[in-house]
Amino acid sequence: MGREPVTVTQPPRAFRQITRRRALSALLAATLSVVIDFMLRFSDYQTSLNLLPSAGALRLPVTLTLAFLQVFVLLYLGLLLPRFLRAAVLLLSVLVVIVQCSYWLTLSQFMTSTDLLLALTVGGENRADAITSFFQLRVFLYALPYVLVLSALVFVPPRISPPTSTHVSALSGFRKTLALSLLPVLYLLFSSYALFLYVPERSFHLNPLTSLLRATVHYKLENLGAYHGLRDELPLFQAPQRPRDSIIYVIDESVRGSNLSLNGYPRDTTPFLQSLEKRGCLKNLGICVAAGSYSHISNAYLISGHHTFPDDGFRTDRNPTLFDYAKRMGYETLYIDINHGYLPKLMKAAGDSPVRSLDQWMNEQSFEERHIDLETTKDPGIARFLSRLLNERGGYFIVVNKKGLHFHYHYRYPADSASAIWRPVMEASEPIDTSAAGREKLVNTYDNGIRFQVDEFFRVFVSETKNQNYILLYTSDHGQTLAEQGQVYTHMKPDAVIVDVPEFLVLGERYGRRNLLAGIPPGVRVSHLNNFATLLDLMAVPMSLRVRPYETSIFSLAGENSKRYYMTGSLHGSGDYVVRAIPTPPDAGWGVSRPPSPQLQR
């Protein structure tokens, strides 16, 4: 008779010992991580006590417990991996810690779901510029303790394997490992969902790794709850013919209105625009209040005409767009999106179909195919293209999201002495320095950028456009901080200075509806929210075609804007957001900018 096969399995006692060892190691590492976080960000913990509502006395300790257990679970799951995989996860975790600490040093917070949205939707160049602007060498000092704790986990012994194994024992071991990982993963999902429902993102952040997990789950949950249907339709309307005039809506990037000499800035940053005003070809509307402190919010409101904050009814996704109205009125529609401001969102909603009511869209690649080098010509290259287009025929409605002045400003104008009017300037890789000398370079570089990207843009466009039957509405998506209060961030926070943007109308000498502009009262107070109805008036859209209530057109404004509202954070209100207002009269200093050194004013 043959001998019975011997099944050798892992001793239950040994299995329990190594499981206990992994759990204790993860618990110790989690405790050290939390202590490190508490020591490095002690003031943030104090702020959390004030932000969490007093009515929920248990909210802070419950939040602390949930977040601490998340740290423990993440580290425990890492210990279930073989050492070589654990090392790979460690490297990824170190990268996350460095990114999160960089973000915290710049914005006093870890990444939120809104930040993830922007990181996934903005252009690659803007993403790279943002990373370099956030990065500081001292981040390694903050990240080092986390790295040491995580590195120690690589040396925790892996699971004990038996000397031999049958199919049954291998299956049993797989089931045990699966059970050990499944429950922790379910806890991570459950706890993140609980935090999503009951704790605003700005109220509490614990540990760089768990904060990123929370932001990721939050982003996914927001996306699941978003509106994914079609936009509202407009009533049927047949324009009698293609209009003769052209309407151009230029939405610049990161241009601060109070840094234009057109608005009283001591430096001569916009001499050509001022000459246009003297000729009667420019109607200045002063300092406008942007809808949001970053591009995604402002573009959503500017394109859709929605006018309340936050957009919890998804009206920015439901409303007909400017292109829908323009198409009904017979215009040929064109979207030039060099800054990836809103076109990707429209394209995603359209799926495989063309964007509704949009005849043509263009990005950087479109200009490359036409042999227009925007790296060299920058925004004036776009102006030259617009001139050629209008010189061929009229009847265009064009929206332009131009490159503008996104940090680093060094890249926004040619590297020659004629363009670098104010010196010294920041080098390409230089981070924002809030000292007096550092701020001088920051502002000098920014003002040089305005002189080229804004004033030169209009000089090229106006001087090369022969078909003078056009009107152009100009604004910016948001402004910049320029480190007045020691900020090392440029936008995306609720600072009032960030929503200080320019607004004016430029009209060709043969534009036929100049009478509209005559009705604009002096000292008018404008907001981004007034622009949609203004453009509908310029298109001569009848009231019967306007399917939504919109804010008052600039041509009908009187004293309506006693408060001009803006928002930062989660567009749809499912995450962290802040809504504020610029009062009338505004707080002292709002809408005013000064060069750092009086002797450098020109």
C-alpha cells in the first residue's frame, strides 16, 4: 500500500504571531506618523477646533479616530505585500508625501478633491508650472520624518511560508490574505464616505497619505453625483442671415485688473489700450469681480450664464452655452482654448459627437498645424490669427481662452531687453520669494508679462484687423496675489485680491451698434455674472429666446451690484467651498496695486 500524502500547512500559531507582528508594526508606525503630523502642523489642529461646528461636540474626536484608523489600515495593507512590492509602494508613498507637504507649505492645506479635478483637467504646461511654483527645498525637512517611518516598514518580516505546500494549503493561505485585506479596504471606503458626508474638507486633514485617499474618494463621489445629461434646448429660431459684425469674447488667464495702467496703475503697462480709450475705441469698465478664484469656476459661469453660488443644481452643466445662442442668431462659432479653460469639459459631455453649436475649436496643436508658433509669438500670435480671420469675412462669434500670465511669468514674454522693461526679474525656475527683494522681482516679471501678453496682444489685433465691424469683450478668469500679504500661492484661495480682474470693450471703427455703449453709466460696477446677458444683447437675442433668468446686462446696469459675489472651492457645493462678496464701496485697498519700489515706476 502507498503512503498517505502528507499535507504541510502553516502553523496557526505562527500565522497568528506574524499577523500580530504586522498589526503592531502598523500601529506603531501610524502613531508615529500622527505625532509627526501634530508636531509639524500644530496650528492647523488648533484651527480645526474653530472650524468644526460647536453643535457637534463629538465630531472632532470621531474624525480624529476615523482618520487615525485610516493611517493604521493603509500601513497594515502595505505590510501584507511582499518586500519588493512593499518597496515600490514605499517609493510611491514618499512621492505623495513630498507633493502633499509642498502643497501644505504653499496653501496651508493638503490637496482637496477640487485640486485633483484641476490636476486632471488643466494643460500639461500649467500643471508643470504649478508643481514648480509649489515646490520648495525645505519640503524635504518636513517629509523626512514620514519617510523614515515608512522606510522602517520595509524591514518588517513578510508572511511565514511553509516548507512545502499543497493546492489546499495554498488556497487556504490565499483566503486568509484576502480576508485580512478585504476588511481594511472596506473600512477605508466606509470611513472616507463618512468624512465626505459629515466633515468639510477644509475642516480637517490628518497625514499626507490619508488626506490624498480622502480627496480621491471625495472626487469620485462628487463625479458620481454630477449631472451627465444633455443641456437645455433653446426654442426654434431662424436668423434671417449671417450677421455682418463679429463678436469676440476674450477670457484671459491670471490678469490682475489693478496692474493695468488703464486702471490707474503707476507703471505704463498698457499704453496702447490707453490710446484706444482716447480715440473712443475702448470703453473701460474698471475693476471687475471674477466669479471664482480659479479658472474652472469662472469659465463655467462665463460660458453658461449661471449666477448663484454654489452651483448645487448643476446649472453650469445644464444651461445652454453662449455658442447655442450665437448659433441661433446666425453666427459662425469658434472656440480658441489655448489654456484648456473649458473646452475639455464640453468635449467630455459631448462624447464622440461634436460639441453642440460649436463649428470649430482650436488648441495649441491647431496652431501648430497652421505653422503658427505660439511659443515664440505667444498671445500676439493668437491676435494675428484673429485679424486674418476677421479680414476674410464677418459674422463670427469667437471665445478665446488665451495663455495670459499663469505663473511662471518669466515664460510669458520674449527673453529680450526690449520686453523686460522692469528689472530685476525672476528666473524661470525661481520660486516666489516674499521678501522685499523677492517681491520686487515678482512684480517686475508680472508687469513685463502684462505689457506683452495684454497690451501687445491688442496692438497686434487692432492694427492688423482691416474689417472694423467687430466688438470685443475682454476680462480675465481671475487675478493674482503678488505676495502682498506674504502669500506664496498666486490664486485658488478666497483672498479678495484674487478676484480683481479687468473688463473693457474694444470696438472697431465701423461697428454698427455703438449706441449700446452710450447707455453704460459712469462708474458702473461690473461682475463676471453680468457678461452673459451683455453678450446676448450684443447678439440681439430676443427675450423670447432667453430660456433662463440671467444677471443684468452691463448695458442695463444701474445700482444693482451693491455686492458682487465670488466663490472658491467646490463648484457644485458637494465639497469644500467659500462664498464671499466685494461690498460697495469696496474695502480699502481693494482694486488697487502698487509697484514695490516707487523709483521703479514708469
